Amino acid sequence: MKVAGVQMDLAFADREANFQKIAERLRETARAGAKLTVFPECCVPGYCFDSLEEARAQAEPIPGPSTLRLAEACRELSIYAVVGLLEDDGRNVFNAAALVGPGEVIATYRKIHLPYLGVDRFTTPGDRPFAVHSAGDVSVGMSICYDAAFPEAARVLALEGADLIVLPTNWPPGAECTADYVINARAMENNVYFMAVNRVGNERGFRFIGQSRICDPRGKVLAQAQHENEAILYAEIDPAFARQKHVVRVPGKHEIDRFADRRPEMYGAITASNKGKG
């Protein structure tokens, strides 16, 4: 499957203008042969809200206006898309991502790890477990931005069968190390494709650094935008490559399997409560 990541600027608190731009880019990637296109975190409403009330005014249910329109566009183009938005479930507002396919909303993800930044100061932490869903022949797992700082998130998605982990993100200055190294590491340590799609531009005094990247299951960079300009990245995804966890470098002398070689019984501290820890 050919996939695409759209590194883009957007208009703050203008869902209609942003949706029109998303639809335009979606048509462009479809013409280029991409079957799955990923957009940045909160690319429908924007990110730098200063209150829950302000954010709620730009939030929507899922399925809802934006995702249903996107599903119709995907139906017309016979493709899939992942888009970032704010979800209002009637009680809480979540920083969310939706996987949309031809004529339907396939799955949603609510950001689990929240930094003290932008709208995440006011949203509710995700309340659903990490899960993997089908986009054609590729099994896709979703995370959002700060989730990449927690290796457990990618590991769970890989254990659930993800071929590709997508990370819609809003990296500001200070996230350069994540862009330069963490994405490659998450791909390599889990033997999956990993696609991080950042936004660019400025919003309420915050600058976004771009530097979107797609890595293969060995951690090799397949495509990247080493700049802060709008761009579209393309790469080919081979699910069979991601599913082959047994890596043979020298037969009988150098073979590794990062799943079969795990020792879960030794990892108890990872899931212990951090209450009271400094």
C-alpha cells in the first residue's frame, strides 16, 4: 500500500477552511496513488485553545460533521484517511484521531498521554485501550503526539498486530529529538512502520517545527520533511515485512526476535502505579 503524510498549516478555530484544505490534499494524494493519507493532530479545529469552553465550541461528536464528510470523500476516492480533531461525547472533550474509510468512520482514538500544553491542558485523558484496525490490507494503530514519548504505547499497538503506527502530532520547538530519533526507534524496536505527521506554521505564539517522517520496520527513514514548510510525504508499506518479527542477519549465528525474546515477567515495574514517585 502506498501511504501519504500531509504536513500542513491550518487556520485556528476555522473547521470549514481546514476541512476544505484537508479535502484538497486528500484528492492530491489519491491522484498520486496513496491509499491511506494521514493528517496532523487537531488539524480540523486547531490546537492552542485557552479554555475548555473555547475548545468545546470547536469540538464535535464522532461520527459527526467532519468525519462523515471525510468518509464521503474517501468513498468517492476509494481511500482511507486519519485526521486529528476534538471530540465532544456530550460530557467530555477529547483530543482525538479518527480512521475513516470509504463511506464510514472505522475507528477513533482518544489521546491517552496529555502534556501541559495547548488544548491538552483542558481535554480529558483517553479512556479507551490502544487498538488496531484494518485499512485495506494494512493493520493500523493510532497514537497522538506526546504518546510517542511513552514506548509502552507503541509496544501495545505492535503486540495487538499493527503493521503501521500513525502519529498525528503538533510538535513545537523542543521536540526536535523526538522527530530526529524517537520515531526511528519506535519503528525499529517494534518491527513496524511508523509515520509521524506534524503541522507547520504559527498559532497564538506557538511555532510548529514540521519534520514529519516515515520509517520502515528496521528504523530506516523512507521519507522525511527536514523543514518547517508544507509538504506531502509518500512511502510504500509492505505488511509482510512488518509481520516478520524474526530477523536473520547471519543464519544460525545472528538472529533476533524482539517479540519472542521478550521477558514480560521481568517488566512488572512498568505497570506499577507511579503515585508518590518524585
